[in-house]
Amino acid sequence: MNSGTPSNWGLLIGGLLLLSPLWSKAQKHFDLNAHCQEAYQEIIQLRLEAGQKILDAEKKRDPSNLIPLFLENYIDFFTLFFNEDPAEYQVRKDMLDRRIQWMCEGPESSPFYLFTRSVIHFQWAAIKIKFGDNWDAGWEFRRSFLQSKELLRKFPDFTPALMLTGAMQVVAGTIPDGYKWLSGLLGIKGNIREGMGRLQGVLAANDDMSQLYRKEATFYFLYLKFYIENKHEEVFRFIKQNALDVEHNYLFAYLAANLSINNQQAAYAEQVMRRRNGGAGYLDMPVWDLEMGYVRLYHLEADAHVYLERFVRDFKGKFYLKDALQKLSWSYYLNGDMARASACREQVILKGGAESDADKQALKEAKSGEWPDKVLLRARLLCDGGYYGEALQSLQGKGESDFRLPEDKCEFAYRQGRIYDGLGRGNEAISAYQATIRMGEGLRAYFAARAALQAGYLCEQKGDRAGAISYFEKCLSLKDHDYKNSLDQKAKAGIGRCRE
């Protein structure tokens, strides 16, 4: 027996050496190969079916590769985030824990071991907010941040880590008072400048990973530059100079249209949406009807209700549903159809959630039983669309004494300020904003707070940092008004910029 032992051990060891390539191949690993990169590029354009087909083929070719399982989380994320279908959420939500478990089977020596889990937690934080699971979302965000921070420490040259950590740093630096519980829960301190610098570093880098993740990093970078840094002109200059493909990439098309609507550029937003590639294969998103309904309403077009009705009919979620119904009621109201306008207002109370500031304001108006002054409403909509000349014309011959209610008098001054602001008449805008603040400090309406914010922006643009901070602090000091959380976030971001 002893004489045979060395021989047997030799055969055993030899066999293991011969089998070692097969054995190692069977181990779970992260291989972001050409096929997976192609799938990712399809998915990031919202061509989800095409991306899934590539991933299915890759899973058959190499069942041990974890990257296809990771990229499938992007598909779940975009589907649930944009469409908010509760039925889809119930089907897909169990995949979170399963995917995290799968990623933990990969080698810890790879940066993807932490990166994949950080992205999955980050995406599910956003999904859970959409479905009202704010507590769970906070924990998901915290896990993502801590994993990304550890990833950056272990692999400082891994540029996707800069992308994710940078985005979260910026967001954490502007958490409004209404969500301070989340800041404490996260145990993190945000830094707007550092976070934006990291994102910009990804866009400036030329390594293969930076090139691969450039589209995703661009999406984060432009949204944060728009909403947090308030550099709207730079955002649209970036879109133009970098020739972002807003025709074939639906994620970029959504970004351009959505930011344009929020920058009073309804005409450009409509142009982007109408020029989108009409081919099949893109994620079907009712949000396009919502955006088109907005831009048509902002020019007082009679067909705005067609798009808004279709959104209300097809959308399964809760975010911005009350806001859409409010806008639909306004469309009917301005066209003299009070029966349908009132029916829509009743639906505002019954349908959708009240998580967003826009939905909260829509619900408040519906419960009030009051209808907005038609002159002020038309001026508001035209101004929101960027049609400042037409908005100013709509207020010709009107003065403060033409309005009975204190809220309407205050809104009249505010609308004048926004119109003058849009027309580049800064001094007249400041005067109107100051009048708005005086009249609106004691009102529940948002006009005084928004006027203070806009006045701060004008001072900031002129280089008057002290004056800007004073107005931003005024915005923060006003309590219990509509849009409190979002206006406070913008004001805090402004103070942060002016004190840097």
C-alpha cells in the first residue's frame, strides 16, 4: 500500500493540474467583455430588449460570468424607475437580494466585487423612493455609499467608482431639512465641489473604463450641474458642444427634454421629443406624454389635454400623477370646459401620491376649491414655457389693484419678476422679487420663497456673493410654504457655491 501511495498521489496531483483550467473557469468571475459592453451600451440608450438578448447569449456562453447578472439590474432599474408599475415591482423586487448574493460570489480582488453591489444598492434606493419605501431607500443609499467609498480606497484609479461616489457626495451635500433623518442615517458629509470634480474627472479621462461609462457619468453630471450648481447655460452648451445623441439615445433625449422644460425652453423640449428615433425596441415610457402635455400647455395649445389624458390613462405609478391631473384640469379650465376641469380636480384628490412637491401643491389646490385667476394662470404657463414676450403681453394693462386676493396680488408681482428675469431685465426683476417677498412673507404660497431664490441667482450671476447669500438665507427662513423641500435644497446649494 505504501509503495503505491506516491504513485496514487502523483496521479491525483497530475489530474488536478490537468483539470485546473476547467476548474478555474467554473469559478464565478467578472468579465466585462465586448459582448457585455455592447449590451450595456444598448441598455443605457433604453434599448432594453436588445440588451437583454445579448446578455442571454452571454449567460449561455459563460454561465460563470457575473457581469450579465449585474447588467440585468440596469434593465430592472430603468423599467421600474420610469414606469413605476406596482405589478412589475412585485415581480422584480426579490431580485435585489439575489443579485447582491450573486455578486458576493465573485473574487474580492476585482474592483467589480464592490462596484457591482454599490450600483445595485444605488439603483434600488432610487426605485424604492419611487414606490414609497423611503426608509428602505435610505438604507440602500447608505450601503451604496459605504461600498463605493471602500472601492475608491482600494482601487483609486477605477474611474467608475469616482462616478458613483461623486454623484452621491453632491446629493448628500444638499439634503433639505425635510429629509435630515436621511442625512443622519447615512452618516456621511456631502461635498458639492469634490463630488462634481470627481464626475468631471471621469468625463475628462481617456482610459477604457471612463470611455465605457461616459454616457452614464454624463447623465449624472448634467443633472447635478443643472439642479445643484444651477449652471443651466453650461448644461445646454455641453449638450451642444459634445453633440449628445438625443435622437437615438432615449436616455439623453429624456435628459435634454426634461431639463429644457425645467429651464423654460418648451419649444426646444418639443423639438427634441419630436425628432426622436421612432423605431421599435425602446422602452415604452408614458412619461413622454407627460412631457409633451407640459410643453403644449405651456404655449396654451388646445391639444395639450390629448397627451395628458393619455399619460393619466397609461401610467401605473404615483409620482407626478396629481400634477398631471392638475395640468389637465387647467387645460380644460382655460378652454371653458368646467365639467371636465372639475372632474379632473376630483381625481387629483383620489389618485397618485403626494411625495413630490408638485403633487403636494396640486393636492392642496384641489382641496382648496379655488380656481386660479385666468390672467395669472396664462401668464404663468407662458412664462414656464419660456414665452416671455407673450407672457408680458398677457399682463398688459393689469396692475396690483386688479386682483382682489392677497395671494393674487403677490403672484402678480412674482410673475412680473419671472418675466423680467427671463427677458434679461435684471433690475426690474429684482424690484418685482422684492415686492413679492414683502407681500408674501406671511402667506402659505411659495411666491416669496421662490422670489428670494431667484433674486439670489441674479446676485450670484453679478458676482455679488454677499447679496446672493442674503437672499438664499431669506428663502430658507420662510416656513410652511409649497415646494419647501425643493426650494430649500436649491437655496442651500446656492449658499454652498457662494461660500466656496
